[in-house]
Amino acid sequence: MRTRLATVAAAAGVAVLAACSSPAPSGEAPAASCAPAKGKVTLQYWNTVPGMDKVVDLWNRRHPDIRVETKNISNDQYGTLGNALKAGKAPDLAQVGYDELPNLRTQNAFVDASACKAATAAGSKFVPWTWSQTSFGGTGVFALPQDTGPMALFVRRDLFEKHHVAIPTTWDEYASAARKLHKADPDLAITFFDPNNAEWFNGLLWQNDAKMYGYSDDKWQVTVDSERSRQVAAYWQKLISGKLVRTDLANGSTQMYAAYQKDRIASYVGAAWGYSMFRDNLPKQAGKWSVVPMPTWGTDGTSGDWGGSTVAFMKGSKHLYESVEFNTWLNTDPQALAMENELGGLYPAATAGLRLPSLRKGVAYYGNEKIFDVFAESSKKIDTNFAWGPTQKTVNLALQDAMAKAAAGDGTLTDALTAAQGAALTSMKDQAIPVAAGK
């Protein structure tokens, strides 16, 4: 599994209230002046992406008057940023996960770049749902989208064919396929459920239009424990109770790969950035894997997202104009996007990135199938109205703790939603954030 995005997902704190209007934190940096600097400038850009230094080198060769220095902070992404903010030494630009944006926003971490025409004009260059995540309901420009994690289903087509089971297109068909595969081979599970991966589970909720948060009546409305969320939880609980999915494997672990290597698992519900997981760790299974659309709850083909990040404009930068110039190039220029995909495995948020030659051709490991066409379609079907809450990290920890208990037979996944809902309400009240249990 690509560790950079895994880190982004695992560190998920809080993200943006999309398509809703939320109040700006007290003291949030207003739109700044966008006057160009007189003379040469140097920008600081902190990120966790492998190979990003080479992308920055390309920029520096082409733009000698705006030099960028990059620093990899993958060992402690948000700890490093938090300490820099407290010390008043934050970089001009920093990589921030979608679900961490609002938490940092409440800490007055960003500057509004909407004074720069290039920043406001950039919205049309990105997949719509990503811009809705970063623009805070259309108010201000605090970050530009960088990469995404549209979800799909990875399948061992040979195992399905061996046991005469059709590739599922709906979740009902997926459950039926799980029963048929397990009956044909008691050692075979259709997939695994990692109870310590709330971010993955949130992607499943996102797909089912299970909005976790909203904003109305001047307060946050928490709907983590909603009817649609419960539908997802009950579905996976049934698979767990029926021993049709494994619960003893952690995503990206050695044990996970060993189970796939031994033909003990037949599919994987994952994101675009995970395409290299099996290619790099299970080379002998080349040609046996396919990527198909994520099973759906209905006929509309909606999808979910797992992971992804932005490049945020950090408070304290003295060179906003130059930061916008570099940030826009970094996340929309075709050559930059191609390098980021090749070196760092980023699946671009920019629409131009979806047309990269490397993403339009067949992938040898997957039988030369054009797997990125599947992810591109998935990206188009992600709900732009999904919102993260301002204490998401606390909520995720509560969700994981309760899911782990459910996987061990102590309670259910529905109970885990109740626990997460309670954690959201309590943590927000503790921070004096206006909040109520939504309907």
C-alpha cells in the first residue's frame, strides 16, 4: 500500500464542510494582498510525497525568480505542521488531507488566497467534488486540491471464474458472491474488514449518501449515526457474523499480502492510489487481477472516496502571489502531474490529470486493462455534498475502538456508529463548538 496516502488517511483529523456555509473561526486570516514581490523570492513547501523534490526541481529550472524549497514531513505530518504553526514558522504551502482541513482552519492555520485571480479561477480545473471540499462551501480559497482516492473493486477474476461466480455489481450481489465463494472453498473469503481503518469505512458511508455532518441553525448537525450509515453497518455486520469476511488483517500489512498470496481472499475494496499495492507486493499474480466499479446500493452508480490531499496556503506567508503561481502549476500542469503520478503515485484531482497518457492506457499487471478509466468514472460519481466534522480524528478513534470490539464479538457495527456519534457531540461541546444531533 502506498504509505504516503495511508498516512494522510490515518492521520485524518477534520475536513471541510462542503456545500454548506459554516462560520469562519475567530481571527481567521482574511483575503490577503496578491501583489507580486519585487525581486526573487524563496517559498517553503512541506509535503509527504515521494519524488516531490524532483517535481520542484523542474519548477525551479523554469522559474528562477520563484525558488521553492521542499521538505518531506511524512514521519509526522501534522505534528510537524502543528509545531511550526505554534512557533510562527509555518511554510508558505503545505500538504493537508481533505479531512484535516477544518481542524487546522479552527487553529487559524490558513490564509485566504481569493485576492489572487489565479486562485479563484482554478476551481474550474479540478474534479468538482474536490473543489467543494477545499473551498469551504464556496467561501474563500484556502487550498488547491492535489490528489484523490476514488474507490473501486479489485477482483481476482481467476478465482471468481474458477468457482463460477459472477463479478458483482451491487452490494446484494457481493454478499451473494461471498456466500458462493465460501461454500465452494471454506478457506476463501471475498474480502477482509479492517476494524482499525475508519477512513476506509467512511468511504463506504460516503458512497451510500450517509452524510455524517451538516450545518444549519448556526450549529453543526451530527448525523454519523443515520439510517443510511446503519444500512452500511448492518450489511458488513452480517458478513462478519456469517464469517464471510476476514477481520484479522490490517490494510497493507504483511499478513494481508500473505492471505492474498495464498488465494485466501478474492477481492479488495480500495482506492485509485492502491493500484500499485498488488503489483508491487504480489508480482506473481500479474494478469489475475481486474478493477471494476465499486458495488452499488442502487442503480445510480454512486461512489465514495478514500484518501487524498490538498496543498494549503499557510498563514504567515509573505508571498501569496508566488505561492498561488507555484500551487496552480504544481496541481494543474500536465508535466508536473505526470511526474507526481509516476514518482509519487498520486491520482490527480485536476481534470487535466485524468487525461495523462499513463492513465489512459492499459496496465500490464491488470491484463492490460484500462483500470484508470474505472477510477475516472468513479471520481465523477462522488457526492459533492459530503462533509467532514471539526473533530474527525476523535470520531474516527471512537469508531475504530467500537468496530474492533464488534469484530471480536462484543457489540455490533451499529453500536460503533452510536459511539462515534456520541464522541462527535461530546468533543465538539468540549471545544465550545455549537452542535446538535442532526436528523
